[in-house]
Amino acid sequence: MSTAQPTTAQAQPAAEPSSKQSEFQVVREDEYLAPFEPAIKSRTEKFKQWIDTIDRTEGGYEKFSRGYESFGLHALPNGDVRYREWAPNAVTASLTGDFNGWDREKNKMTKNDFGVWEVVVKATKKGQLAIPHNSKIKISMTIPSGERIERLPAWATRVVQDVKVSPIYDAVFWSPPKSEQYQFKNRKPPTPKAPKVYEAHVGISTPEAKIGTYKEFTANVLPRIKDLGYNTIQLMCVFRAIMEHAYYASFGYQITSFFAISSRYGTPEELKELIDTAHGLGLTVLLDVVHSHASNNSADGLNHFDGSDHQYFHGGAKGRHELRLFNYGHHEVLRFLLSNLRFYMEVYQFDGFRFDGVTSMMYTHHGIGTGFSGGYHEYFGPNVDEEALVYLMLANTMLHDLYPGTISIAEDVSGMPALCRTVAEGGIDFDYRLAMAIPDMWIKLLKDGPGDEGWDMGNICFTLTNRRWKEKTIAYAESHDQALVGDKTLAFWLMDKEMYTNMSDLTERTPVIDRGMALHKMIRLITHALGGEGYLNFEGNEFGHPEWLDFPRVGNGESYQYARRQFNLIDDHLLRYKYLYAFDRAMNTTEDKYQWLSSPQAYISLKNESDKVIVFERGNLLWIFNFHPTNSFTDYRVGTDWAGEYEVVLSSDDVEFGGHGRVDKSVKHFTTPMEWNGRKNWLQVYLPNRTVQVLRH
Ligand SMILES: *[C@@H]1O[C@H](CO)[C@@H](O)[C@H](O)[C@H]1NC(C)=O
Ligand SMILES: *[C@@H]1O[C@H](CO)[C@@H](O)[C@H](O)[C@H]1NC(C)=O
Ligand SMILES: *[C@@H]1O[C@H](CO)[C@@H](O)[C@H](O)[C@H]1NC(C)=O
Ligand SMILES: *[C@@H]1O[C@H](CO)[C@@H](O)[C@H](O)[C@H]1NC(C)=O
Ligand SMILES: CC(=O)N[C@H]1CO[C@H](CO)[C@@H](O)[C@@H]1O
């Protein structure tokens, strides 16, 4: 989902322990949740019932979530190939493909009591697979009406498209010989204490007007991510980056084959190499997973897979908005989705997930046309899809239990309380949520704002710190949403057309570029420092990428002109993009050293509306922002609780970051023990306009 709506859900540490002795810690800590305890209890009971059912009928979720080992096509040691598929509505089924001349009579399947079809194709030549690697296959079924339907196996791990022949995908049997299978070499890095996330899309990760590949990403983009100091990569399928999709321009919404990574960028073995190489560099890799809906394609998707409207999805209106909506209350759907997560953890060695469209899953209104005011009644009751919540509880519990340290991030705009608390505490067990209100605030300020003199320091601080106590947030100034065509990145709002003409270091710095570069750095750093327990950047935005993103589609003449990231701009030393890149890297390096993201929330000692100055302490650092467009202040007095000597560790005005070099970093500052702005000491600094400086004591 890209429609971020601000939430005003308040962090509400209970002033005194609630008198109510709830079994749930989240209720004990927040008395405003007490009226909704029955809803929390109900979903927790349903969760426990599923755990019981899965234990009883499947021997636990460890076995249950290995569905990808039994369903779909598998080469057996003797060269036979076994195929299993759940399709309860089908009357007959057979496996067809190049291997049997698409003959529906040759490999008929048999159905068990649970609606699962199976066939074993016998190897005919010793040492050769019964179905050749990379050859096309389909399941052919008849349904009660007598109609014959052809489908791609639901668990297909490889689907390919030949646009010259048809836009519809074909499934192939992916089973390369051992010598061609990628072998992982590197251990997974330890879970980062605070994720600094680089959001990336393989297909656009090239300056050339073409589709980028896994191999190019491994060779060219991983080293940049490392150099920038990010510790986590989030590979997107929101633009249909990883899981296979029928239409490049669908931005990842329409997933057809959940177990197939995008074949546009290369082979499964090449994606494994990408992930393994990232691990070798110490980078954690997350998959952007879309379990909120599926494509409504039938020819190459899950829609009407077995001819019924309600197999994987709810039937009728409940099972669709534009796309198809999963029936999370169904045993086989749970197997399919939980196994999908497990598959990416096991086969590709991903380290966790960012769940797309969590708001759409959690509410029966799918967050469409609904604002969230922060009133708790909005998060409980009839608008909530309890089955979807229980699915998320199961998914997160399974991941955290089977893979300790897994990172699970919720894309939720609603501000659902307890989303990032454990199930035992009364929550849904995500590790982080995305701070979707923060990018909205920055865009609003730059788009419809009152002009720089009117920026409201109080509101900026409020939005950056307005998060629930004990629930971790990943902050970002902008993500892929703002980069997409029709929207504008911060760099674009700030510098617009002058980016094409005035970014050369050989030209005089115009007021627009001067302001734009200064605010680009300040907005990112204050978001990084105040906004959360993690930070996220979308590839290219760190250096002020000048153009929007638009995928080839009929409306733009199938052009790749905007479906790329122009990394070449940083390497051009005559251009100013390198300064923004250097600052982004310095933010991460400094965070590595002082670890503010994993430190408690900041103490903000000053929000001065006339001076446009913000001062706070976090991570043993003193942060001083001067957003004033024209006023520089000499001997500006700021408060701090830590007495002693201070020096500047980061200044956005440094020449290496494209600044004016007005802050002398060799100057030491000493505190005076006298209360100032509610702090025990003060010190005085020179604050040039539109700069931030960070001091350590
Ligand atoms: C999928 O939905 C779109 C939009 O509602 C519709 O135009 C299209 O025909 C549907 N496709 C299938 C296979 O039902
Ligand atoms: C900046 O760009 C504008 C056009 O957008 C141009 O007229 C102007 O000469 C440029 N200034 C410099 C210093 O290059
Ligand atoms: C803000 O700064 C102005 C001018 O320096 C001063 O008069 C005012 O008291 C300050 N406000 C706060 C809240 O510190
Ligand atoms: C600082 O203020 C001066 C005017 O006092 C202005 O010319 C300059 O552009 C400002 N600097 C930045 C980085 O905005
Ligand atoms: C987590 C991470 O990759 N940190 C890096 C930040 O940047 C410095 C210098 O570029 C590296 O030394 C760190 O490893």
C-alpha cells in the first residue's frame, strides 16, 4: 500500500500501574486498552487453537510449514519426479508438459480425501530426470461443470515469460544438476542491533535503460550499500521485484506465483549468490513479501485455480477488492502462506521480511477511504479481520521461534497498538513498524508548507517522536512511494528542475541548490536521529536521485528511461550528488559508533519557533539543528545534562558534504553548570543557518 495516512496514536506509558490485573502485559501497561481486552483475548485464543490444530494434525508448525518440500514438483533420488497439488474442486487432473508432449492421458493424477492430487512420473533413462530441468509444465484439470482448465502449479518455483509469444507466464520444472546449483558459502551475519535499511529493487538497479539483473546487483550495488554503511537490504516485490509477476508495471501488487522469484533478473541460483554475497559483506537481507493479496489472473495465477471461487481466497465480494484476498482462516491457505515464508528462509537464506499491506490485511475496510484518528475503538471490533491478525501472529511466532533473530517489519499506516509486542504480551509479534507518518509530514511541509520561516519545530518533533512506548519503529524521510511517477522525492521538491542545470560543481551555487542540499541533509539526519529504532532509505534517494520511477508500460511507450537508478551521477566528480552521498555515509558511520538508534528515545530540550532551532540528547550525543533560512547565531546557548568538554563529530556544513565549512570542528566547547532549558548545564556554540551539528562529550 502506498497511501500513508498519518496516525496520531499516542505513546501511552501508564502513569501508574492499571488497577486491572490483566493477563496481557500490554493492557497492564496501557489502561486505555482495558476495554478491548476481550478482543485481545479472543484473537490470542484463536491463535492458540490454530497452534493446537497444527500440532495435532500436522505435528507442529515446523513440519506444517515445509509444504514446499512435498507440494509442487520434486526430483526423487532415482530420477522420478513427484508432483503434488491441492485442488479439491477438480474432478480429474493430469500433469502435462514438453516431457510428455502435453498429453493429458499420460500422467494422470490421483486425489486423496483432502483434495490433494498426486502423480509420480517415472524416469525412463538411467541418470536422467523423468522431466528435464527447465522444461515447461502445466496441470490440466476438469471441473464439475465439465470444463477443462489449465493452470501453472501453485507451488511452481520458476515461471518464465516470452513476451514475443504471450504475456502469460509458463511454469518450468527447475531442478538443475548438482554442479549448477548454487552452494552457500557464508554464514548469516548476526542480527543488527538497529537495522539501517537500504530498500532496493533489482530491476531498476542499473543506470542503463534496461532491466537490471541479480548478477549486476551483486557486482555493482552490494559494494555501494556496504560503502554507504547500511547493514540491511530490503529487496522489493512491491514493484514486483522478487516474487514473480505477470506485468512489470504492476509495481509488485499482482503476484501470480508466490514461490517463484522474478525470472526477469536471472535464475534462482543467481539470487542465491546475491544473498550469499551480501551475507559475506555482513549485510542482512529482507524480502518484501506480499501476503495481503494476489493477482486475479487465472491463466498464470491462483485465481479460480481449481475452478472454484473460494479455494485460496474468500469467495464473492469478500475475496476481492481490485485483487484477490486470501482466506486466512483455511488450513491449506495457512500451509501455503507459512510455507512460503519458510521457503524463502530455507532455500534462499533470507533473514526476514517486510510484510507489505498489513493495514489492508488487518481491517475489513482494507484501510481504503478510512482515516485513523488514534481512537482505540478503530483497532478493535467489527472492522478488524481477526483471521488475518491470527495469520500474522502465527507467521511471526513461527519465524521467531524457528529462526531466532529474524527481522519482521510491518507496513502499517493505522498505528495498530501492540503490533510490535509478543503474542504472550497481547501483541502480533512484529519487530518493527514503518513510520509512515514521517514521510507524509516532510512532503506536506515542502509541498503545501508555510515557507521555511513558518516551519513548526514543535510539530516536526512531535511527528518524529510520536510512537508507542516499547514498540520499535523504522523511520524514513522517504521511500519508494515518493519516488514513483506522479509523486516527487524530497530532492525533487527541493531542487526540481535546477537539478538538471545547476548541480555541476563548476557552476555557481544558486539559492535553490544551496537550500536544497542543506535541507536534504538536515531532513535525513533529524529523521535518522529522532524518528525510530531503525532507519530506511530507498536506493538513489541518499544522493538526491534526480528523476522519478516509472516502469515500462503502454502509457509511456514501454520506456526504461525512468526505470533505472543513475549511480553514475555519484561517480561523476564534477557533480554535487557526491556530497549528499558522502553525508549519507557519514550518518551511518556515526551511528555505528554512537548507536543512537538502539538508545532510548531522545530528550528534546529546545524547540524554538522563532529561531527555528531544535536541541536534543540521544545516544550520548548532543544534537543541534538550526532550520532558520537566514539567521546564523553566535554563542547560542543550549542545555545538556552531561557536564564536561564537547567536540563536534558531524557537521552538515562541512565542505566534504557540500557545505560552507562554517563550523570549526577543532573548537572545544565547555559546559557551565547552570540550569538551561530544563537541563543541568549549558554550553555555547556557533550555529550557521540551515545546518546541523552533532557533539559528543
Ligand atoms: C482482474 O481484475 C481486473 C480489474 O478488476 C479485470 O479487468 C480483469 O479482467 C480481471 N482478470 C481476471 C482474470 O479475472
Ligand atoms: C541554473 O539553472 C537555470 C535554469 O534552470 C539557468 O538559467 C541558470 O543559468 C543556472 N545557473 C547556473 C549558475 O548555472
Ligand atoms: C526562542 O528564541 C528567542 C530569541 O532568541 C527567545 O526570545 C525565546 O525565549 C526562545 N524561546 C524558547 C522557547 O526558548
Ligand atoms: C544562509 O543565509 C544567507 C543569508 O543570510 C543566505 O544567503 C544563504 O543562502 C543561507 N544558507 C543556506 C545554506 O541556506
Ligand atoms: C554496518 C556497517 O556497514 N557499517 C559501516 C559504516 O561505515 C563504516 C565506514 O564506511 C564502515 O567501517 C562500517 O562497517
